Amino acid sequence: MLDNIPYLPYFISAFIGIGLAAASGFRVFLPMFAVSLASYMGWIPMNENFQWLAGLPTLITTGIATVVEILAYYIPYVDHLLDTASVPLATIAGSIMFAAQFTDLGTFPTWALALIAGGGTAAAISSGFAGTRAASTATTGGLGNSVVATTETAGAGMMTFLALAAPVIAFLVAIALVIVVFIFGRKIWNKLRGNLKSEETL
């Protein structure tokens, strides 16, 4: 019955891509490692233009990068350095994860959608949690940053699993996350700006 729904494969691909892009907003390399592992093991098909993701060199590289990235966020000051690069890197990773899900849409449409939907989703979530880390540093002196780091890693793992196992749910969760980031991100930013102004007047 579902096979009769027009453009269903494109919708499913888009849902998977958005879910993986959202995961990339939490951690850049973990979703890429998961996709590389799944495609290397033959669990999921891979677009012929992205066969490099299914290769052993990519699997090893992204695996090492994932471990390094996760651990680095628990090191003071290093986490702030990573935050400065996280948004552009997440945008690139989110775009790649989205584009890898389409096989016959065409190069230009695929990458246009990837940059807008995949890159945009990843950038929104990444910038939102960078703001959360800044707020944590300002309010707890950095003591709460490990909680933020753990939440981000858990979020990346959860979104990656949902994207591969339950794409529709992953899509809905991703949309909800983007909305939450916009709402709470603005509140956090306004609060920080208010605190800075108060300190300047003192």
C-alpha cells in the first residue's frame, strides 16, 4: 500500500537526511561514523557518489575523529575552541549526510536541498548548543559544561539511531529541536546580553 504513495522514497530519504543532519548538529563525526559503519557492513545502501563513505579508510578515520571529538568536549577551553568551528563543520557534515541519501535526484537539486535542509538543520542545532555552553560557562564557571557535552553526545547518538531506524520520528524530533533552539536560544542570548550590560553599568 505504501509503495503506491507518489515520491515516497524521496520523502523517506529526506527524513533520514534531516535526522542525520540534526545528529551532526550535536556531534560532527558520530553520525558520519555510524553511516560509514552501517554502509560498510551492508546494512544500508549507499549512493554511488558517496561510496567513499562505505570504505574502510573512512570508517577508521571517522571512528577516530568521533572518539577525539567526544573526549575533547570535556577539556576546558578546548570545548570553546571546538564551538567556534562547530557550526561551519556541522553545516558541511549535515549537508553531506543529507545528500548521501539521494541516488537519482540530480547533482544540483541534491546539493541545493542538502545545503538548505541538511546544512540549515545542523547549523541551527549546533549554534543553539554553542549558546547553551556559553550560558553554562557564564552561570556555572564552566562546571556545567560536562553536562552539556554529555547531553550533546547522547543527542547525536539518539538522532542517528532514529534516522536509520525510524526516519519519520527522527524528522519530527529534528523539527522540534530546531523550534526549541530558536525559542530558548533567543531567551539565553537576551539574558546573556542583559547580564553583560549590567556588568558594564557597574
